[in-house]
Amino acid sequence: MSNSDEHLIKVFIVDDEPLIRMDLREMLHESLVYKVVGEAKDGSEALELIKQAEPDIIFMDVRMPKQDGITTAKQIQENFASIIPVIMLTAYSQQDLIEQASAAGVFAYLTKPLRKPDLIPAIEISLARAVEMRELRQEVDTLKDKIETRKLVEKAKGILMTRFDIPEQVAYRKLQKEAMDKRMSLKEMAQILLETLATS
């Protein structure tokens, strides 16, 4: 990828109709901010190619041979480490399909024939939602880590208090000093202490 391409938003297209893929590719190319990094004709083919292409956003048809878009969208949300927004494409606008797509983690829903004025807002909204979801996931992961750290530290303190017959504050300071001396986090130090004392 050239330097000029580095700032482009990477798009992956999944649709069993070559004409739809071509039209979408041309519309995206005209905008000058998107780069199509891969295409697939069905869901099963798409999964492996998406892993390699690492797109920022995916356009996916609902009804395709071998594996439909809703099933594929769900697998992407469940199995990929990063959050990749999926925009569903369909010639149908049934409520049940919209509900299934939403349950599968689809970010937006566009009906065919595609129109450029609908395309860009859908992409921008989906990308913004993906950023919000990544930030929320990061906050949740940070909170989980804090809770886990607190549990480990409390256990380690308890063992130190019992082993050395010392008050809680002294046990905590001892744990802190050990972590600083060994240049470890408090969580890592507590974990090592618990593993060492469990085997001693």
C-alpha cells in the first residue's frame, strides 16, 4: 500500500452479484477516501479473506449461496478480536430480516439499488459507532483488570498477614515494595506471591 493509501478507509465487499460489487466499488472509489481491499461472493469465502485484508468496514449482502450474510456478520462479531462494522445490503426490506441483522451485530442496513447519497452517511455512522464500541470495550476490560487486581492483592495481603502475623497496612506496603523492587505491577507481584506460597 502506498503512502497515499495509508489514510484511506479500507472496505471489504461481500456479494454474490459481480455487478453489485462493481457498482459499489466504483461509488466508493469516486469518493477518494475509501479503498476496496477485498471482495468475496459468499460468507464462507469472506471470513478467511477478511482476516487477511483487515478492513475498517464491511459491506455484506443478506442472501448469498453457501453462507448468508447474517450468519457471517454474527461470526465476524464473535470471532474477530477487533470490532469491524458490517453494513448489510439487501433487495428486501422485511422487518424480520432487519431484526435478525440487528441481533447479529450489523451496524447499518441499505436496500438495493444502492445510492451514493445513502452510502457515505451509513459508512460514517457505522465507523463512529465502532469507535464508541471499542472505547466501551476498553473501559470494560480496564474495569475487569482492576477488579481482578484487587482480588489478587486482597488474597496476597491475607496470606502475608497470616504468615508473618502483620497488620493489613504493613502487608500491603510489603507487597508494594516487592513489586517496585522487581519492577512489576502490583497484580503481577500478587500473582507470583500466591503461586509461590501455594507450592511452599
